[in-house]
Amino acid sequence: MEKIDRMKRIPVAELAPEVRIKNFEEVCLGYTEEEAVSEALRCLNCKKPKCVDGCPVSINIPAFINYLKERRFEEAAKEIAKYSSLPAVCGRVCPQETQCEGKCVLGIKGEPVSIGKLERFTADWSRAHDVELSFKEEAKNKKVAVIGSGPAGLTCAGELAKKGYDVTIFEALHEPGGVLVYGIPEFRLPKEEVVKYEIDNIKKLGVKIETNVVIGKTVTIDELMEDEGFDAVFIGSGAGLPKFMGIKGETANGVFSANEILTRVNLMKSYKEGYYTPVKIGKKVAVIGGGNVAMDAARTALRLGAETHIVYRRSEAELPARVEEVHHAKEEGVIFDILTNPIEILVDENGWVKGMKVVKMELTEPDESGRRRPVPIEGSEYVMDVDTVIMSLGTSPNPLISSTTKGLETNKWKCIIADEDGRTTKEGVYAGGDAVTGAATVILAMGAGKKAAQAIDNYLSK
């Protein structure tokens, strides 16, 4: 084997931009066995591994990487499975650069170990080789209901099932997976081979999933506990309520939330021949916002044939999206209009978007918090020639569950109030993920689901 340069990562192959903008195939192709072993050999095997502190689900990262060094791929997969129910998902969509990899000692002078890509390799290898990962304790004869089948719900359900609980997940949509199936595009997270496979692994633990059940309408939490005999409930219903700007013209035809566009394209397969749920995307699209969801929406619109702009009111340095996402969007031809803010959407006589009035912004000196505030530059207004506007300004939890559950308190943002173990103000009811924090990341939701599972186990053991 050639000599390893400890300071430099093994690069990972990707589809070329000119190829991928014409399809929805996965952009990142992942490591080969040789590349994964070479990258694993860069790990210093620190005595006090800071990478583990950076992982919200506390995977024993040095242990699984050590197995990779020795080409013991099955053992590596089993090591990760002790801590995470969704490794192939996390290896693809976690912001590793600010978590495990952000704490890697090699990152001080060189490039941190590609922990995310190694996790993805291990999970993909175990899927290709059908490694059995479902081990569970004896049945405890206690029933737990989990609301929502996104990352928080799936993780909580998987952890509880391993501990021997009888777990049922209730999902509002017709397919399980939550944001993993409706929110993250196919080209970042393949649904059939990755998401469905990891959900099937959780089902193998005995978890039952009931779809098309809207908690608060079909059945309430009180009914689940009082009439259906559930001993505890975990709410992992996410944050699916989109935010808008409240500007003139926002209710015009051709204005969407990023949620709607991504759900139609992902869950309803509107980009495929033979599916009858098309998205009417115009020729010129403006996506308002700078987070990962904005990048996903922009890169999706681009693949549907539109000239696509990201319109963001701060500078590029403040873009909240992952560096990798911004890089991919630029490679694919997304145009970035930074320090720009919409003030009105212009509407034609038929009620459709015909343009968007924007104003240029500048950043003030940093305030006490160190944040530079964007303020409009007087007289800098102009009209952007667009026919579709996608709002990607964050989301908040749907108030349906909290408004139909006695004794469940929420804060002023309609987020469920829960302590760090997920305990809510209602006895036996726990919550975690975006329903508690507002929109955040997949891995933080998983961490919350895992903590809540431990707390539910403690509660029901008493």
C-alpha cells in the first residue's frame, strides 16, 4: 500500500456537474474498500478522542475506524449499530464538519479524518453484504407509541425496541421516513436503497409503523394512553409548518414554500415519467434563504430545468448551509445573489408571479453578540426577472398535537417544552427533535430520540 499522507484526506469521487444537473442520481459516489482503508489509516487513535464528544449519538468512532484499518468491515458496522440506527443516512447528511470532524486533532494542522464518508462506506458495505444488525433484549410487555417516523422517531423507536418494548410508530404521511423521505433530495439521500433499507432494519427489531395517522385528528395522545393502553408516548413530529416573509404579493400563484416543492418532488416523484403530480416550476426561479433546505430547493429547481438564484440578505460568509452544499450548488450553476432582500413580489393580471422587487443590503458593524445586521441601502431597489419564488426561511412545529393534548405546554414559538431528557409537562409523554427545538439537523433529532428512549426506559422500569 502506498504511503499515507496523514495531513490530506483521500478524495471521494462525485458525478460531474454537467452530468448530474440532468438527473436526480446521487452526487457523491462514496469510497471504495481501498480508499476507505487508506482514509482510516490516517486516524491517530487518540487516547482521549474528541471526535466522540462531537457526535450527538456518541458513536465510538476510533473503535469502528480501527476495524476498518484491519479490513474488518462487518465488525465496524456492528460497532456503529450499537449507537446509531441510521448510519447510511448520517454518513450522507450530517454536518460532520462542525461535529465529529470539527473536533478531530488532525484538523488543527491538516485535514480532519473523513469520519462521515467512512461511516457511509461502512453502512453501505453492510447493506451490500446483508449484515444482520438487529439484536434485542427480552420482551418487557410495555407499549410505547412514537409519533412521527423522522430521524427522532425512528431513533427512539429503534432504541426502545432493542430494550424489549412493544413500539408502534404513527406517521401522518403515506410513507415512513419524515424529512428523510420528503425533505432531503434524492441526489443527496437515495430513498429506496438507503432510507427504506434503514427503516426496514428498524422494523426487523419488531417496530410496527402505521401510516396515514394524523395525531390530533385521527386519534389523540390522550386516547392512545387512556383507550389503547400505551404506557408512554414519544413525540417526534418535526417542524413542518413553513415560515413566510409577510411581503406584498406573497400569496400569488408561483410562490411556494421549499417544503412544498421538496415534498412534491421527493414523495410524489414529480420528476419521474409516469407520475401525475407535476410541479409547475417556471423558467427563472428565486429561492429566498441560505440554509441547507434553500440549497436543496435550488438544486432541485435547477434539475427541473430552471435558471435558479439563491437570494440571501447577508454575505456569503454568513450562509448557514454546509460548505459542501454551497460548493455543489455553485458547481451546478446556481446563481448567488447575496446581500439582497425581497421587498415585494410582482403579480400579473392573472395572479401569477411576474417579477420580484429586491433591495441591496449592507452589514452593520458587529453588535454585542458579534452578529452583523443586514440593513437596506437607500435607493438600491431593482426588479429581478423571475416567474417562481420559493421561500426557504425555516419552519416551526405544527400546532395540531399541542392544541389537542391536555397538559402539554409549548413556548411562544409553538415548540413543545421538554427537558434535556425529553420529559414534557405531561406525565408519560416525551418529545424531541424539531418539535422541541424548531428546525435543526437530522443528527440532533437522532440524539434527542436516543436520550428520550433512555429516559422512557428509566420511567417505565420504575
